[in-house]
Amino acid sequence: MSTGVVIVAAGSGKRMGGHRNKLWLPLAGEPILAHTVRLFASHQDIDQIVLVVSEPDYADVLALLKAENLPVTVALGGNERQDSVRNGLAALATSCTYVLVHDAARPFVTKQQISDMIRQVQRDQATIMAVPVKDTIKVVGASGFVEDTPARESLWAVQTPQAFRMSLLQEAHEAAKKAGKLGTDDAMLVEWLGHPVSVMQGSYENIKITTPDDLWLGEEIMRKRRGE
């Protein structure tokens, strides 16, 4: 039984406001991307890593991986995140039984959380990491007026990694491609296929670095974890 991970790093990071992929921004003096890849490469239960990147980043990623001596397969991304994940799945070994899908911009997931998720996906075949929302959520229409206020107790903010039986996620992606279905995450495609998805509680520190404020918060998380 083999477990792989597809790390998605093919985005442009436009909300960060820079001219280059945000994953090259320094976090504690090193690129965000390096922190994320290094974490999975050092995990004893991960057998293969596929890093999905954009064409402009390809050469720089290869140079980083060589400098870090990280055993990672590199695949090119597609037009949508969904296309990038599908390309990553195609690059995994056929012996892969379970697969985790992770955003490269989330460098703060812990090794223990990864281990817990692998155990849970072996039981449930599809599982996601999420945290209960802290704020009241409003559904706002195109007119700018509130249309609904869902019960906060039932709302969870989804994180990555998400984990699946490899064959199940491949089936979901292929079915979605044929049907022209575009999901906001991989779990949505598995749900659409009719398979239940379990939830494992994550951590509020497992942030996705998207804006300059997130980068500042990321530095604070790093200092906390170093005991500074």
C-alpha cells in the first residue's frame, strides 16, 4: 500500500500583488515552496511527491529541488486548478493506493496531521481537513443585499491536504472532465460522484498564504513554533 501527494503550485498568486508566483516569497528566510515540499519529503508515510508547477516556474523549481536534494516528480499545471491536479495524478506511480492533494501555499500543516489524515482516508476512502468557522456567514446577492444567514454550527472552512483512495479521485476527475464539471476543490468532485467525504478537524494555523497579511501572520506562526 503506497501513499503519494500532489502538491499544487501552478497558481499565479495575483492577490499577493507581486510580479512573480507568491510561493517564491521568503518565509523565515526561505521560499514558501521550500517549506511545504520539505515537510512532505521528510514524512515517513509519503512514498511519492508530485509537484505541479506553471511553465514559467519550471526551471526555477528544478533548480530548487536539486539544491535541496529533494526526490520530487515535477509536472506542468493546466488552465484551472482542477486540470493541474489531474496532471499531477497522472504523474503518480500506478502502485499508489492513496493520494493527498495539498496547496503549496499551506506550509503550516504538521506531520502529525498528515499521519492522522492518512489513517482516516484508509478507513473512509475520502476525507478533508477543515475547521469550524468563527464568524457569522451571510449569503449576499448580486444586488448587495443579504439573502440568507446559514447556521454557523454547520459551516466549516476547508483546508488542505485532502485525501482520497487514488482510484476514486481519478474516477471523479475523469467523470468531471467528460461532463464539463468544474469544482472548487477535489472533495467537491468526489461528492458530485456520490461518494461520502468525512471531515477531520484541522488547525487555525494551517493558513493558506494568499495576501500580504497572510505572510505577516505566517512569520508569526514560524516564530511561535521556533519558541521565539
